[in-house]
Amino acid sequence: MLRKMGEAVARVARKVNETVESSSDTLGDLADCKLVSFPICIYKVLRSVSDQIHLITLANNELKSLTSKFMTTFHQLRELRLEGNYLSRLPNEVSGLQHLRAIDLSRNQFRDFPEQLTTLPALETINLEENEIVGSRCGIRADVPVEKLAAMPALRVIDLRLNPLSAEVRVIAPPLIKFDMLMTPEDTRAPPP
């Protein structure tokens, strides 16, 4: 186990160094590195190139949250891949990612739609497939903000498949939206967590 952890740390260091040395716009593939949080030391190492990073892939790690520092440091992001983690919310500072075009939050633990995403003018694709987003729970409305999504100028696709969406969302959404909203058919249920 320690050997695998050491290999994951070495892989992260290698990818970060490659990004700095090549002045790349991509923070290499940090997927499957068993990260439980975004390493603080990376902020210092990437300080000189953080403004030019447009893609970060942190898929299939063990992230439970992202900090506001992550969002403010990488404010020029165009694509953020966070699928396959344990995220249940995003920091409010995600609304500062004004250039973000695609975010993949599939296979996480969102119970509520991350409404901050509706403020992002360049966002074209939102993937929330296979989360736990519902229409309402215990009398508390936790709807997908269909009206706010409909007002997003660049939005093309939102993937909500394998979420236990309410019938209300299924009925309200189609006439209001001008983008593709992917939903699991009503008679198919998402697998239990």
C-alpha cells in the first residue's frame, strides 16, 4: 500500500513539473492518484503558470471537497474534470470561473444541483450523471434550477442521467430549455449508492 501511495505521489510531482517546464495549459492527468485533497504545495509550484492553465483533470480520486483557493488560483480554467470522486458541493468561488466551458461532476455525491454553475456565462456542458440529485426531499425543494439553466447563454448539454429526479423536473424542463437535457427514463432507477 505504501508503495502504491509513493507511486501516486511521484506521478503527481512528475505531472506538475511537466506542466511548469513546458508552460502547458493543462495540469496533466492527475486521475487515479488517490488524492483526498488538492495538494497545497502545488499552488506554490504552479504560481508562475496558474493563469495559463485551462484544463485540470482530477478524475477518480478520493476528493471530498475543493477549496476556494483552488477556484481562485485556477480562475482561467476552460475545462474541469472531477468525475468519480466524493464531492457533494462546490465552493461559492466556482462562480469566478468565468471562462469555464465544461465541468464533469459525474459519479460524485451531489444531492443538490450546484446552482453556482448557473452564473457561468461560457459554460456549455455540465455532466452530473450518476449523482443523488432529487427534485424534493422531506418537503424541502431541491429542484434542478431549470429556469436559471434556460437563461444560460452558452449551455448546450446537461447530463442528469442516473439521478432520482422528480417528475416535476421532467415535465417542467422540456418546454423551457433550448439545450439537450439528458435524463434516465422514468421507469429506470439509478443504482443504489
